[in-house]
Amino acid sequence: SRVSSVTIPPPACMLLPLEVPNRYLFGPGPSNVPPRVLAAGGRPIIGHLHHEMYEIMNDIKKGIQYAFQTNNHMTLAMSGSGHAAMECAVFNVVEPGESVLVSVNGVWGERVAEIAERMGAKVHTLVKAPGGYFTNEEIEKALAKHKPVLFFLTHGESSAGLAHPIDGIGDLCRKYDCLLLVDSVASLGAAPLLMDQQKIDILYTGSQKALNAPPGTAPISFNDRACHKMFNRKTKPVSYLFDMTHLSNYWGNDGKPARDYHHTGPVSGFLALRESLAILAEKGLENSWRHHKEVLVSRLNGAVVSLKDLRLPSVTTITIPDGYEWKELLAYMIKHHQLEMTGGLGPSIGMVIRVGLMGYNCSTSNADKALAALSDALKHCPKRKA
Ligand code: PMP
């Protein structure tokens, strides 16, 4: 039979205009993107291998070095979301059969444990309930017992609303010849973190939280210890796309005179990321940290789960008042206030509602708006008997 014509008609939805609501994104991400960053992402596309793009990527590297407080040369942005950075870190520094220690006190440790397990690592976990944290003594005991090549810790546990202490853990990892990998997707720019001073070997974040860029790019940095491990491995990393041998060349970090084609980076995403890093540099990290804390303390303190000084200033957890169905509260706020909060994630599902006021969104007026929407929802949603 002759193949001659299309049989599937254009879908009716494609003949209608694109509809996107204006919404307050007060959940754990993505956060609202300020006009300046949106505009940067709307600039003309240029080639991902044009020299102007290399300059923009060099700017991004400097912006990340500032945001991370690191002098690491091996600094870049992943073409992908926070998960791309998680996988890149694990895939490049761990070889199959090696021991990895993952702290699990919410969903992010669970994810990293699974990523490491999938690539054939021997995974050991240190487990606490959501919102729990690990003492340096507990960490040291586990390092001594499992002799991992990599220890993973979430700085901003967005599923539980906890900012984990970091001081001293880098020294412990060095003592046991282990790399320290820290997730700062939900905390970067909102809570103090100093990559070099705190001896973090690998640090990554996301674009869509306190940086207020669109989702889809993820800053990451490796220090010399991490580079030594990942560039002296016996096996190739399981991922071609995330292989740091290629990515370091693409970002001009490998000392070679030319950057070769590896993949086509998300040009618009990088333009927007550059602008969001510029805004953070203009505002100043310390101002940004202080601002997030002030909004939290002045507005949300009474409402949130008590985590004392360890409360994450970017994403806070509110205990679901007795007798309410959390999904109904969230649906009410979206419908009547165009305002998003979210429920728990992984082990915190059903326990909390999460409010994120990050970067551009972090203001006392937005906090008041969020609390007013929640109290309106509590007034109008039916209360069930426990
Ligand atoms: N880690 C943390 C702490 C996060 O909050 C998130 C996103 N909610 C991620 C990792 C994953 O990032 P992404 O959704 O961009 O892949």
C-alpha cells in the first residue's frame, strides 16, 4: 500500500491560544520569576557554541562561584533540573561497587540513595524521621563503619523544612577520606552556606527556587578533591550526557583550547540563569540570607512546625490543623486566591503544608497574603471529625 497522506488531523487544542494563569507560587518551587529574568530568557537565541555564549557561560560560572562562595574552577550549570545535578554528582564520583553513605531525613536522601543504587554503588543510609537532623558524632560513626567514598547531606530539606548544620562535617569527611556532597537546591541564597570554608567537596542547587530563574538549569561545583576522584576513575560514568569529562570541556573548564560539541545547552535557560545570578550579586548574599530570615521570623514563626534554629528560611512547614483534609485546603487556595502552597513530600505527606517564599517572592506582604489565604481556606473548607 502507498503511504501518501496524513491520517491524524491537527489536534483541536493546538488551534486554541496558549493559556497560562498568573499565580502566586508560594510552594517549594518553582517560584515566581521576576520580569527582568523572564525578559532575559526571552532574548534572541544564539548558538550554544558562539563566542558570545561562552562569555555568558563564563559569567554564569562567576555568578555561581559567588553564590556558592567557592573558588572552584570546576563550576558550571547542568542542562537539566536539580535531579540532573544529583545524578551528575553521583555518576561522576562513584564507581560501581564503591560504598556511599546517604543521610535520609526526608525525600532527597531517599532519591540520592536510589540514584546511587541504580548505578551499582553499595548504599548505606543514616535515617531520621522527616525534620530530624544528624549530629557530627552520628555521622562520624557511620563514616568509620561504612568507609564510603561519598557522603550525601541535604542542606535545605524542603520536604521537612529543615536547614541542616554543616560545620565540621567537611573535616570529618576528610579524616575518613570521603567526599562531602551537599544538596542546596532549596536553600541556596536563602540560608547561609559557604562551600569552600565549610569544606564541601561537591555542591549543587537548582535555578527555580531562591534564584527565581525558570526551572531547567542547575548550578554545580566540584573542588580539587572531587576532581581528583572523578578524573582518575577506572570505569566511564554510566551517563554520556552527564559525563564531567565532556561537561568540563563544554564549560571551558578543562584547559583545552577549544570547546567541542557535546550537547545543545538550554540557551534561554542559561540567559535567564545569568540574570538571576546577577540579581543575587547585586543584592548581596548576606542581605538575601538576612531578608529570608526576617520574613520568616516576623510572619511565619507562630505557624510553623517547631524546628528551633534549624528551620529552613525558604520553605517552611505548617502542621495541618486537626480535622482538615490538606488537599481541600490547597485546592481552595488555588481556586479562590490563585495561590499555590503544597502538601508534604515523601515521608512528610499528610503531615504538613509547605509554604515557600523564595528570593523575589520573599516579602512580608507575600507572607501575609499566604497566611490570609490559608486562614480563608480554614474558614471555608469543611472540618471532618477525627
Ligand atoms: N533537592 C531539593 C532539596 C529540592 O527541594 C528539589 C526540588 N524540590 C530537588 C532536589 C530536585 O530538583 P528538581 O525538581 O529541579 O529536579
